[in-house]
Amino acid sequence: MAAFIARRILYSVVTLVILSGTIFLIVRLTGDPVLLMAEAGASTEDLARIRQQWGLDRSWAVQYVTFMQNALTGELGKSFNYRLPVSELYFQRLPNSLQLGLFATLISLLIGVPAGIVSAVKVNTWWDSIAKGVALLGLSIPGFWLGLVLILVFSVSLRWLPTSGAGDWRHVLMPAVALGWYFAASMLRLTRSSMLEVLGSEYIKLARLKGLPDVVVIAMHAFKNALIPVFTLAGVNLVVMVNAAVIIEVIFAWPGIGRLLYEGIFQRDFPLVQGVVILAGFMIVGINLVVDIAYAVIDPRIRLTR
Amino acid sequence: MIRVFTLALVLLAAVTAALPYVPSAAAAAKGKIVLAWHAGFASRWLDPQEHDGTATPDNFFWALHDGLVKNQGTKLFDHPALAEKFSIAADAKSATFTLRKGVKFHNGDPITAQDVKFSYESYRGAKADVFKNRTERVEIVDAGTIRFVFKEPFLDFGILFGTSNVAAPGWIVPEKYYKQVGPDAFKQKPIGAGPYKLVRQEPGVKVEMEAFDGYYRPVHTKELVMVAVPEAATRVAMLERGEADIIYNVPGELINKVKSMKGVTLAPVLSGSFFLEFVNFQDPKNPFRDTRVREAVSLAIDRRGMNQVESGGLGKVSGNWINDDVLYALDWPEFPRNVEKAKQLLREAGYPNGFDVDWVTPLPAFYSRGERVIAQLREVGIRGRLQTMERGIFFQKLRGGLKEFPGVQLILHGVRIAGSWSFWYEAYMKCGGSNSRDRICVKELDDKFDRYEKSVNPAERKKLAEEIQRAILENHYLVPVYRHAFVNAIGPKVAAQKWQDVFPTITTGYAYPWEDLKVRD
């Protein structure tokens, strides 16, 4: 078990190192950030001064080593745009993103899981067709369009909810629906396929043969097992929603991490983009690591598989 | 002549001299105005010491900070603010400012000549090199008087010093506090001398301010909140719901929607000028070398149509490519549209079937304007393709010069530069200029421009400025398209008879001076 955990941790570290190198290179391929920091007519000397001030005059290799050395001590650099440590900016926005992500995850589960179960239980009926239609809509309706429609209906016409920004529960409702709607579709599809697989298994057939009512078979036996991959996906989705809800956060002027990332990309704020991506990667890798270890604890066959 | 000019400046300063000090102005301040912005905020915008020379940070300077003199209302640069008066020496080798009595920073500290000296000498933003290279020393004459002494006559000093969307060495920060907390912490909790003091900021998202009761002018609105809302439709919805009172940048497709909203006033502030550049037209192989071809391009452009479609008719079709709100801008009549004459000129120039342009590159993200130019040129036989690029890349390529734009190319620029016509010339026409680089080189005009730069005779400078602009327009070296409108909107809560009451400063597209904003009773 110890060897398994050590191996998984090593893989995670390697993944993060590869991620850091990739994002370090990608942001630098977008161009020179100094041109966006200086006035349009800035002199070459001014540009050189700013480059030196931010350490951008050094070679990429030196910049990368410095970045990694600092990252190991928890320091992800200072944002060009905000002049604040990236970690400080990230954790300032994290509560908002967590709030949005949790609400959206809840909505995606509340829509996706019941619809997926109904779809699987009533497979090839019109219930199933409706559920598949919902899934199709969820995957195909663009989030920005849905967001704007929600604003027009619930803020402008009905005047029930505020248009944008963060505050109380009323602020989070529309962005959470717009964000959760897309993920509900994937939840629905996964729940449906997972339920179908479980419902076709031998132990479910045995339960039915024993004369257990359908409700008990579905609720007590099938449902629990079918939900394992669904909740795993929900965990990963949550991390994505927290860190990369860019469009929804822009539409609703939600002060979260996705918008921070969006602004960083447009301003070529290298430390900010690198930092947000690394922290998001750290969360995803961390969650996967925990899930892997949990699986290994539950099922010994997994830790014996190389 | 220098004496005449100096006398004029002194008179100007005297005539426009300080308004009387009005203490505790915020006592009468009431209400709250929320302004929804079209972009995220950068913290450096709260620090005039690092002014990037663009037209956005001055919004924040005007709220939190103040300058000695500034561009306010119809004044281009010489509205007295923290300085109650100023004068420029007869030989233009020094400028003396007298501080208004009793002015204070938000922390209660008095503003002293030493703060002015520190702000000037430690300034490291746009044009800092110009001020540093031309200043011999800064003298504190007494506690309320300061003199800038130049190495040589510095005729552009006033306009550079006092135009807040060009440079900000004259915007005063408290030396003691600035040194104590350092530049980065200052940006998070700035202390200034402006009409509003900072209450709270969420970096990039929101800046909350309240009226400063020690400001020397009446401040009418108690709370001023600026919120960054990148999506235009959301800003419009905020206005409709009364969540925002002023919104910036209403795009063309939403103008009619805003027009139909009850109690809402559109504010189509004239802003950037759009014009065409013929890349490397001096090359003998370049079809644009021929003046007739360049004129044909000008005749092909449907300027009124462009204004109508792109700016809802709220822009302005003017003859000059340089905005009329800068020093020595030449007034020029609208260029006509005449497709038949354009075709005829092309035939005379040896292009009866037109020719191909490799790329037409518009300023990002005004791609639809580039497409319209292409469509209009096609009518006379000039066939082009649209090249789009990200904004940063566009400016990077401009700075790269001719090698970045090989072959036959057109660039559709969109520019707003405050201050002087010469800043436009230097940036977009001069050989080796900051954006024109080596793509345009008209030696005769550059020689004249050198004479302009060296001259200390205002009449001669004005004459040279007009000659140069006339030559550019008559020879179609650059082809003006139109001056677009930066369309904003004002909600019913803001007291205004007309939109100009909220956007009175002609050198900017923004709503300052903030202290004049009033909430309706």
C-alpha cells in the first residue's frame, strides 16, 4: 500500500512539473507583456526598464528555474496587473468561486442524477427520450447565451434577481444555473449509462428474483453503486467550475477565479496565468490522488495493478 | 515672439486662475452613483506615478488624486487645480506653480512643494524620459511655490504636464506615505488629494469611494462606486434595472435598445479617429506610391455609411485624421465619396482592372470596420483580404516596422491622443516614430517637423503644424475615415439636462470631473 501511494504521489509531482513547464511556455508564446503595460508610444529604453523590473530580460530557462524555486516555497510571483502576490489574488477570489462551483454542482446533481435514473429505469420510453433531449440541450446551449437569457428574464423583465456581481444567495442563483446546466447534461448521461450497467448486473437480477419491489431494488441496490462514478465526476467538475468558469463569470461579472484568469490572459499577466493554472492543476491532481488512494483502500485489486 | 507667447500664457493662467477655496464641500454631498465599466481594473491605475499614458487610468486619478493643472471641460491642459496659478518664463526655460492654500491629502497632511518635487522627480510613467531629459532641476521657492527649470526651452511642457491622459508627473502623491508603504502597497491603499477617497477595492472588480470633505471644490455625490462589468449586455441590463447609473461603451447593436429605455440618456462622446495607412507607399513597386491611387482609396470610402452602421450615426465624419481637440489641429472639410472618379483615377494611374492588396489590418477588435473598408474598396476594383490579430500582437507588429507588413498592405488605425497634434505626427507619421517606425517616411515633412520641434516661436510652430497637416491631407498620405463615438449611457438617477453635463471634458471619453456629478433630487 505504501509503495502504491508513493508511486501515485510521484506521478502527481511529475504531472505538476509537466504542467508548470507547459503553461510557462504557452504564456510566453502569446507575446511580450511589456507592450501592454507601457503606453503606445513608449521608448525602447522605457520598455527595457519595465522588462528588467519584472525580470523578463532574463532567459526563459532562468525565469523558469526562478519560478519553480519560488513555487516550491508557495510563492507564485506577483501579478503584473494588480501588483499583488498571485496566491493572495487567488485566495481572495476562491470563496466566490467555491460558492458558485458548489451551487452549480448542486444544481447539476439535482437535475442530472434524477433525470439519469429515470432515463435508465424507463429506458427506450418517452421518459428516456425527454431525458436525452434535456442532455442534448444542456450540451448544446452555449453558457453565454443561457446566461444572457436568464438576465433578461429574471432580472430585467421579472425583476426578481440582480443582474450581476456577488453578494447574497440571489446573486449566485443565475450564474449557478447557467454553469450547472451544462454539467447537468454530462451528469445525466453518466448516471444513465452507469445505472443501465448496474441494472443489467447479476446481483440486481437476483434481487428482482427474490421479489424485491422495484423501488427497493433501484434505491437500495442499484442507485448506490451507480453513483460512485457520478460523484467522482462531480468532484472533478467542481474543480473545473471553481477554476475555469470563465464565460459565466464574465457574463455575470462574478468576481471569481475564472474571470481572474480571463483578465490575466488578456493582459498577458504571466505570473497570474501561470499561478492560476498551477493551483487549478494542483487541485485536480490532488483530488485524483485522493480518489485513487480511496479506491485502492476499498478495492485491493487496484493497488496490485501496475 | 517668445515674450508674446509667454505673456499669453501668463494671461491665460491669470484668467483661468484658481477658483476660491470651498472647505468641507462633502458636507452637502448626497446619494450614490454606480458606474459600470467595460474593462477590468488594473491596480496600477490608482497610482499616477506609473501612468501608462493611455486614456483609462485618468478616470481613477481624477477621483482619488489631483494635479497641479489639468485638462478639464474645454481646457486642454491649463485648468488650475492644486495650483492656484502658474506661469511659464519668457524663454520657456522654467515654469513656476503656486499651490492653492489649505489643500490637503486624504489623511489630513497638507500638500507641500516638497510633495510636488517628489512626485515630479520620482515619476516613472509615460513620457517620464522626456521630463527627465529636459529638466535641469526642481526648485522649492517657498512652502507653496515650486519652479521647474529646464535645460533648454520646453514649449510643450504645459501641454504634456497638464494633460492627464498623456502623462502625470504633475499629479501629486504624498511623499511621506508613498515612501513609507512603497509603490505596490500604495496601489492597494492609495492616499491622494482628489475629490474622493478610497473606501475599499476588490482588485480588478470594484473600487468604492466616498466624498473627501477637505476637497477645495464642492463634491456633490457622497458615494462613487466603479464596477468592472466586461459584458456589454450585462451593463445595459444593470442600467435598465437601476443597478448602475452610468455605463461605458454601449456597442452598436445595443444602441437602439438603450435609446428605447425610459429616462436613459445616450452619451455619444466623440473619441478615436479611424484612418488608413498605406504601408511603405514610397516603394516604387507599391501601387499606393501614386497619389491618384491613394486619392482613389479616399474617394471609395463611404464615411457616412461607416459612421451610421458602426456608431449608429453618433460619430463624426471630419476631414482631418487628427482629432480637433488637440493643439494646432487643422480644421479640414469632409472628403467626398465618388466611386466613378475613383475608378477613373485608377485607370489613369494604370490600374484599369484594379489590383490586389495582400492584407487589410484593422485595429483589433474593430474587425467589422476593416470588412467594410474592404467591401468599399472592392467597388472600385481594389481587392483586399482581412487580417485579424490580437490587440497586443497588433501593437507588437506595428513596432516591428515594415518587416511585419510586407507587400501591399493597408492598416486601419483607430487612435485617440490628447494634447498636441505633434504627438499624433510623432506616433503615426514620422519616419522612425513610435508606431509608424519605417513604414512611412516623407523626408520633407519630417524636416519640417524637426523645425517645429526646435522652434520656440509659437506662431512659427503653428504655421509649420498646419503646413504639415495640409500636406498629409492633400497628398492622401493618410486617409481619414471617421471619428467614432464612444457611446455611454446615463441613467435617470444622475442629474443632467444633457449628456454633456456628465461628460464635459472634451479631451476624454470619460465622465470626469467626478465632483461635478449630481444625483437627482
